[in-house]
Amino acid sequence: MFDFIMTDEQRKLRDEAREFSRWVPKEMILDMDAEKIQFPHEYLREAGRRNLLGIRIAAQYGGRGLGWVDDAIVAEEIGVASYSLACLWGVGADIVCEAITLFGSEELRQAVVVPLLKGDVYAAEGLTEPRGGSDFFGATTTARKDGSDWIINGQKRFIVGAEGADWFLVYAVTDPSAPPHRRMTAFMVPRSAGVESKYIYGLMGVRGGGAGRVIFNDVRVPERYALNGINGGFEVFVRMMIPERLGTAAMTIGSVRPALEIATRYTTRRKAFGQPVMNFQAVGFKVADSALLLDAARSMVYSTCLAIDSGKVHPGRARRMVSQSKKFVTETAWEIANNCMQAMGGIGYTNVFPLERIVRDIRLSMIWVGTNEIMQFIIQNEWYKEYDKVLSKEKVRDVEDDAVSAREPDEKVYE
């Protein structure tokens, strides 16, 4: 994040996160990418020890009790070491813990949030299913009532942390006859009898996070483990889309930043035709464009964080801004990563530099936590609704009238 907008406290927080990223052993990053490590318990334990989990979670549960701007500052620095590590950092502490603190019982806060923010236990989110990801209401995982408990059956896949999580936030159909918005429940499910993880995915990038399929076979869960009550899962889902997508945007900035730094350093040193290749516009312009894009991405994330922190933004507008941030930042990061590889030429395509891993990792950002096509759909819907309800009624100059023939009634034909 831009240092000139930070308070002294925020700069200190950034430096803590930077120090943590410097701590990450090189061997851990390489072993995760080679899938010798399937879940980096040591990393999350160290993050908990440094109190760098749950930046926005209340201090009484072990978090920092800060806002979205602070969270984005930390997320960018966390992303620098590895996109895989950043994903694990965000899923449990940002997404699952927020769901529990907002919608869960004090029992769950003490059983899950407190030890998770210490790095003692781990959590994953179970949303995507084999039959589809974007179709939330088409979930086939079900829960049926049995006395005071619910019995869960079904499967979730592409679950980050499937291999290492102790708890799962699972969305299941509890009332098949109800309208879509009232048929789902979000349960906190401990790893217990009937919960089986299958680590089956050979991922292109973002490896070592235990991404796999989780199968629930007659898993018994007490009703008090339901977040926001029975059939209240949609509200949980909608609220969790903010940390999922805004958090992804912030950490993606951090994960692509090293590509720009590596390409800048290389092009100042590498010489051709008797001079550094940075002096050739075909090369230097790619680096310059990447710096421009990275600053633009940061600006969008920062303004969105301010909007959410302010509490003054209508939920629809907040949803649009979060979706815009996720789409713009991830697509921008993909362009930056490819620009930087191109600027470095053939050496960028080898494992002499980590650019090839960064390119592989960043590709996921446009797919997970809602594809960018879904983001575009949300932006479209929310923009038109916002224009109809708010923007069209604001007292601003109507520039449509500032045309020579603006009042020719026979020319403005709409049907």
C-alpha cells in the first residue's frame, strides 16, 4: 500500500508484515510448489505467534480489531512471499473467523476463532461442489434434522486447506422446498467421523495449500453450530464475499509486486547492443506500464477499503466496488506478470527466476472466489440499479442536453 497514506501505526504494522514475509524459509516456498509440503502448519503457527492473523477480528478473540485499510496493508505484504501462503492466511483468519464472529455463538468463537488466531487450529471454507462453483444455489450437499442435530451429506471440492483444516465452514441445503435465498444453512463442521479429505488436485500453481475434495458422509453436527440460524446461510454467504474478494485483490497486489521488482532489477543490469535493455522502449515501456498498472490497482483497493470502513456506502455499491476491485486487480496482475516475463525474455521462462511460478500462481486469481465473469455480472447489475435509484436523481448537470440537436424529439427514439 502507498506509504504516504499510512499513519505511523499503519507503517509499523506494514513493517511487521514485511518482517514476517522475510522470515518465510525459501525451502518452504519451494517445497510447497513441488508439493512436498501439502499444508504449511509452521507458517500459520508463526503468523499466529506474531499476531498477524485476523487483522479485522476483535482483540478479545486474538485479532487486531482494525479496519479494511489495515487488512489490505498486511495482505499486500503477506502476498509477497507466496500466493499460496497468502491464500491460506486469508481463508481461515479473514473469511471463516469473520463468519463466526458475525454470525456464530460465543461457544464457536472460543472453540474456533481464539485458537485459530493463535495458529493452533486451522479452518477452511466449503463452498464449491463437483457439479459447479458459481451456482451457489445449485448446491447438492444436504443436511437433515435428527433430534437436536443435523446430518450432513455431500461433497465440496477445490477446498484450500482440505488437507490440513480442523474445521470447515460448510454450506448445505436444509430446506429444499424453500426459495433459493432461504434454503441454505452455513454450518461449522469439525473434522470428525464421516469427514474425509481427498488430496487429488495437481494444480498449475498456488500449490502446497492442501487443495482437495472434502466428503461428508452422515456427519453429525449440533444445531448450535449453524451460523445465522437454520436457513440463514445466504446472509453469511453474501457477507463473506467481501473478505473473499477484497482480500484476494489486496493479496494479489503483493504477489505480483515481486515480478515488477525482479524485472526492473534485471533490465537495469542486462545489456544488449552496449547498453542496459531498460533504455529500449520495447522493454522499458513494459516495465513502466506495469508500474502504472500496479499503482492503479492499489488505488482501487484502497478506495474500496475506505468505502467499506466508512460504513456509509450502500450494500449494493459496496458489492459493486468489491467486485470491481477483484476483477480489475486480478486482470491487471496477470498483465503485469506477463509484461515482466516478456521484458526479461527467455530467462524469465526458466526457474532461474521465480517469475514462472508467479505467472502460474496469479492465473488462479481470476478464477477463485468467484470468476471474473461473475464479477462483471455483479458490476453490471449493481451499476444499473444504482443509476436508477440514486445517480439519475442527483442534482448534477445533465450533459445529455449539451448537444446542438439535443431537443429534436424525432431523433431520440428508444422503442
